Amino acid sequence: MSIYGALVPKGESGFGFNATAAEVTAGLDLSGKTYVITGCNSGLGQHTLRTLVGCGARVIGTARTQAKAAEACAAVGGDTVPVECELSDPGSVRAAVAAVRAVGGPIHGIIANAGVMAIAERTLLHGIEAQFFTNHVAHFVFVTGLLDELSDDGRVVIVASAAHHRTYAEGMRLDDLSAERGYTPWDAYGQSKLANILFARHLATRLKPGQTANSLHPGVIATNLTRHLSGPMRWAWKNIWPIIFAKSIPQGAATQCYLASHPDAAGITGKHWADCNLRAPSRFGRDDALAAALWDKTEEIVATL
């Protein structure tokens, strides 16, 4: 247990910083339910896949290649369906949507879990800064492509980050999504995570009654998300931060498993969460006008892909 974790009390949900995915799903029977998760082959995605399948759910797991998805699903066993979804490639994302739809049956939860963090150099994908494209635009295409398959009580869970507090001074540079006015790895990452929060917030206004959309901060966890960090920072992330305030992978997966499956999360929508409890985002993350503007801008981008 980290030093910080030892000091944090449980929240109103009865869970807190130290809760694990197994604890928040204990006793749940998810038989007959289908979930979709991106990035199922490592870290939080892999643990979420294992947790939901362990509760009896069918889980469609996506990874960058069919082989990686198949390997992850085979390692878990149970009722799993591997699907290739390379988020940097719109064609792959749309093919993944078609593959998921072909599985059939209503979807009870979509967990947008995959992502990239702190790419050292400005990188563009289809004219858009790579972190914004991968973390937000690609998931926008994926999630919206599956909305008509969502069950009447279906849940959309978007993995964001507390890093959304660190972004550009204006919050969201909708007029410069190629980062021509300047690029720093963490500001760009923060903008992409703010986009995740705003996406869930606005999506909640478009869903049918009974359906929900929420975002979350999973915590600081040493996963493959750190692959773009410099050597010294990656070493600190894995060796120093866990002692102070980082979570284990089972702890990091708890909030997304809670939002996707726990009865107490039913009906709560358009909110941001951390440690399995409500957590107010930044002032930008609470800006409904900005959320609507982001939605419109993203639709414009998607139309060009």
C-alpha cells in the first residue's frame, strides 16, 4: 500500500483509493451481459477483462492487432471475443465497430480504456496531434459507432485522468488541434484527457433515459502507458511513485469496473469519478458549452477521415 493510500478514507460508495476490481465486483453475477473494452491486452484493460469475465460476462476485447487481442482473451478464458482495433487508423477503428456489431446482442457496457501518454515529440495523425487523436477522436468514432447497440441500461465508461488539470491555459485549443502554436507532451496529454471528460459529459445528454456515460481518473499506475516517458521518469514512475501515492493494477482497474457493473452506479450519468466515488473535474471539465463545442468539432474531424 502506498503512503498516500494508507491515509485516504473510503468514500460514500463504501470503496476508496485502495479498493480493487475484485472487491468492487464481489458477488456480482454478470451472466448474460456483454461488455466491450479497448486495450484489453495489458495493464488496466487486461485486468478489467479478467474481472468482468470472472463475473460471468461476455467481453469483447480489442487490441492493436488481432494476435494481441486473441492472446489476451485466451489467457483469461471464459466467454471472450478478440477484435483488432488500431486506434491510430480510422479504417481499423471502423472495422472494429463492424466486428463488434457482428457479434450480436445488446452491449451492456463500453469501456474506452486504451490510450497513449506524453509522446516526447509533436506527432500528427491525420493532421491532428497524436494524443488527442488516439485518446479522444478514435474513441469517439468507436463509441458512437456502437451506441445503437447499447442496451436500455447500457453504460459508457471513458478512462480520463487527473492530468486533465494540466493543459493549456485556455483549456482546449479547438482552433489548433495540430499543436502548431506549441507542443509540450504533458499539456497535450492533459488536453486529450480533458476531451475524454467532456466527451462523456456531453454524451450523457444524448443517450436514452436509463443509459449512462461517465469518465474517471484511474490513479497513477505503472503500466505500458509509461512507454513514451524518458528513462529516468519511467524509472521513477515504477520505483518511487508507487511508494508514495501510486496504485497497483488491481486498484487502478477498480473504478472502471465499478462504473461498468456495480448496481450503485446505475442511473448516475455525466459525472467524473476517482477511487469509485464522484470527483469534480476542473472548471473546464464542467463547461457544458465547451463540451458541446468539442462534440461538434470532433464530428467535423471524423467527417474528413
